[in-house]
Amino acid sequence: MRNVLIVDDDDFFGRMVIRALVKLGCDYTYCADGKECLEVVRSGMFNYDLILMDIHMPNLIGSEATSIIRTLSSNPLQHVPIVALTGDESWQDPQRPKRAGFTGFLNKPRNMQDLHIDISAEIAALYDPPLRMVADRR
């Protein structure tokens, strides 16, 4: 079973994500903004396999929260995959999420089926990461 931290200020979308995660057999924690997320992360009470982080939120935006998570000393979540969630098309350039510390990007879908497919792929990658090619040594 995977444990996922969801960070999104949109209650409706948050419920959609939770529904998809429950269907996949995942445990989850839901935070409504970046500040609440950092409180949960700093508490050290939970170990997450994946963080789904909205970009545009009040109080603390997703890229700032991600940056802080990445730099917290002695934080077991420093290297956990953090996937950006947004409908903002300017984040679809694959380099922009990487520069902000995200490991991936999911466009906020318009329907439950697309969301389930996208989250299933992210969870599957945790179980079976893509093969990495090793340079030929001669």
C-alpha cells in the first residue's frame, strides 16, 4: 500500500484525487495549502511515497512548499517524488516543473477517468520505476 500526501486548495478536485487513490488502495493525507503541508512534513509523523502538490494555492504556493521540503535537513521526504498539479498551461513545459524541484507534472484533468489514469501511472512508477540505460563501458 502506498501513502500519498495531497496538497490542493480546491476541495472538489481534492475529493476527486482522494476517490482515485482509494480505488487504487492507497492511504492518503489531505492538506488545503502549502503551509499546512509543511506542518505535516515537519511533524515527521508520516512517511509518504508520493506528494501531489497543487501549484497555485493561498498562503504558500506549491513550488515554494516543494523547495522548502527539498531543503529541510534530516527530512526523510527530501527525495520523495513530488508531482505538480495544475491546469496552468505555462507549467506544461517539462523543464519548468523540474527547475522548481518537482519530479513530474499532472495537468488537472476535467474528468474522473483521466485523473484515475494519471494517478495510476504515477503510483505504478513507484512500484516499477522506468528502466535507466547505463552507458556502455568499454
